[in-house]
Amino acid sequence: MRSTSPSSRDSFTSKFGVIAAAAGSAVGLGNIWKFPYEVGQNGGGAFLVFYFFFIITIGLPIMISEFVIGRRTNANAVRAFKKLSPGRPWYFTGVMGVAAAFMILSFYGVVAGWTLEYIYQALVNSFKGMSPAELSEGFNVFLSNPVRPIIWQVLFMILTAIVVIGGIKNGIEKLTKVLMPVLLLIIIIMGVRSLTLGTNIDASGEIIGRSVDGLKFLFQPDFSKVDTDVILDALGQAFFSLSLGMGTIITYGSYIRKDNNLNRTAVQVAFLDTLIALLAGIAIFPAVFYFNVAPTEGPGLVFTVLPSIFQKMVGGYFWTLAFFLLLAVAALTSSISLLEVAVAYFAEELKINRVKATIITTIMITSLGVLCSLSNNVLSQVQLFGRDIFASMEYLSSNVMLPLGGFLIALFTGWAIKRSDFYAELSNEGTYKLKMFNALYFIIRFIAPFAIGLVFLYSVGLLG
Ligand code: PFF
């Protein structure tokens, strides 16, 4: 079964390239846009506890499984299952992953488009002197315009398609290698500024807010706020943030060289991803409380709060611009991984040439995305499952399809692949000693599917 990379398939060239590309997929709007608002809407610290728990006990083992499946087979997310379990319906997991990629990228492209608008606004210095209330108002005005967000979204999707057409080595790897570390640095600097904001006092001496309250919100769990929705949101966010459950990591795994230590790569990627989400939380929540913005504000949260922090920094113009530029790049390195799942499938399974496959998929996804964007204005009355189009795409993909995909991937790895094959791939044919292998294997076979199933059944009301 084992084979070396066929020369027709592209691959990552260096160890750092692999980590940067996989971390590039993981780190994105999920960390900086979605994570803070999920924390805000789900009561703060308690959400964080569940999130960490799911990252370690479910996310990491499933990431390792996806890497193993991808590299073992050198194939796209659908063929990988067909190769390892011929004639069985497991490949359905990959098909669902391609569908999830479509749905996620549709709304992801919209939010990424917002970051482009913010780059433009930063460039023309229009945030200067604005209060948080004015920034929030400005965001809502932008969103209520049916055309403008779509122009940015289309532009972003074209950029994504261009990088994907460029291929793995030329496009994805080069971009992520340089820019990921810079993003990390800027978020740390923002965190320091946010933490040192102190107490906000108005002209009459009234306290408006204190930045330490943001830290308390983030780190002091209040378990009375926890219900099954909070737990499902934390699980969905863990999958979304680590790019798991839909074959992205399988697809990237298929481009990884045989001498890479997959275990270590998975740990590094999960660590970096969690670190960046946490740092984003540390940058945002002290400012949220200092400016007295509602943490439950939802998807607009970071677009209101972050420019407010920059107003308080020396060189605010420069920081705002640099931050939104890097946020757009982080979104791009994730969106290319989403598009790559669909393109690899169409190009290799349906035998369409890569450029054509990219163009067709981009057009389809962007069209669905236009509906998501319009659901913030003219289509706001259209409801699917009690949510508008944007929110239903987000909910269905992160909270339903990704956990379901993860559930199937864990079952597949634990029960359909031979234990010795799994061990051989993970240890690079015995080159590495895997000390924790038994525990890992036990989690993949029993704990992960059981835990995902439990959260799922509770949240749809079939238990409890
Ligand atoms: N992990 C990305 C983020 O946090 O922004 C989003 C994402 C990319 C989700 C790729 C799923 C995926 F397959």
C-alpha cells in the first residue's frame, strides 16, 4: 500500500513549509473573528474550558488521523478513503467534506471580503477619532449595503483562486512561511496594548469600563452559563479552528513527505492555532470591557473593537493597516486550503484540468457566498432552519458537518484501517518510537467517537 509521492503530484519542500501551510490553514478568521465572538456569546471562560478540552482530547487525535490517511494514500479526501477501504462506503466522509468546503468557503469569503474593506478604510485613515459606537455604526452601514461587501468578496475569491492555480509549492508554502510569524507578533503587541488600557473614566468621573474585567471574563469560568448549545459550539469551534473533519488535513497530508514526523507536526499546528486564538482573546476582551462594548455583539465584534484599540496606540494608522492586511492574508491561507479540497477532488476524481476545476468551483462557491452576503441586508428575511442564510451555513458546517466528519474519520481510523498500518505510517515505518501510541489509539477508537456522539445527541435533544 505504501508508495512514494508520484512525481505528478506537488508536495511541500521543507519541514517548516509543512507546518506553515497546515498552520496557515488552521489559523485564520476562525481564530481572530469567530473565536472571540463565540467566546463572547457563550459566556466567556466556561466556553474556553470546553474548547481546550476538545482540542486536546478530540482535535489532536483526529488531526493525526487525517495526516496519516492523507500521507498513506497520497490522494484527495475522497480517493483516500477508497484506497484504504475499497468497495466500502467510507468515501462518503470525503464527499461530505467537499460539501462542507463549499459551505464554509461561501461565508468565509464574505467575512474575508470585510477585511479587505477594512484595509481600504485603514488606508484612507477613516477610523481616525471614531468612538466605538461610531465604529459599530460604520460596520452596520457597510453591511447593510447590498453591493459593496459583494465586490470585496468576489475580489477575495479571485485572489484565492489565483493562489490555488499557482499550486502547492509556488503559492501556498511561500506565502505562509513569511507572514505567519509576523501576524503572531502583531497580535502579541495588540494584546499588550489592550491589557494596559486600564480604567476608562468619562468626563464626569464615572467609570465606563476596566480592561481587567475582560481578562476575568475570558479566564474565570462561570459554569452556570453552560448548556448543550455552549458545548456544541465549543466542539464545532475546535473543529473549525483546526480545519478538521472535512478532509483539508487529509489533502495537505497527501502533500507531506514521508520523512516528516506527523505526530510532532500535528502537535505544533494545534498548539500554534490555540495560542493564536487565545492571544486574539487576550487582545480583544480587555478592550471590549474597557470600551464597554457588549461581548455578545456577534460577528461584528472584532470589526468594532480592534480599530478602537488602534486608536489608543502610537502609530495607530500603521498598526491598523498592518493588522487588517495580515488578517486578510491569514484568511487567504485558510481559504486556499478550503478551495484546495474541492479542487483536488474535481481535478483528480472527475478528471478536469486543475485550472478549469479551480475556476468552476470558485464560481459556484462565490455564488453561494453572494447569497450569504445578501442575507445581511436584502435577504435578511429568508430563513433556513430558523437562521438567516449566512448563520445557517455557519451552523450547519461547523456544528453539524465537521463534527460528523470527525466522528466518521475517528471510526475509520480506529476500525477500518489496520492498526499495524496506522502505526507504520505514524512512526515513519518504525523510525520513531511512539510512546503514547496505545493511549492515542484508544482515544481514536473509543473516546473521540463516543464524545462527539454524546455532544451531538444532547444538542439535538435526543438525550437528557
Ligand atoms: N481553520 C480556519 C480558520 O480558523 O479560519 C477555517 C477552516 C479552514 C475551516 C479549512 C475548515 C477548513 F477545512
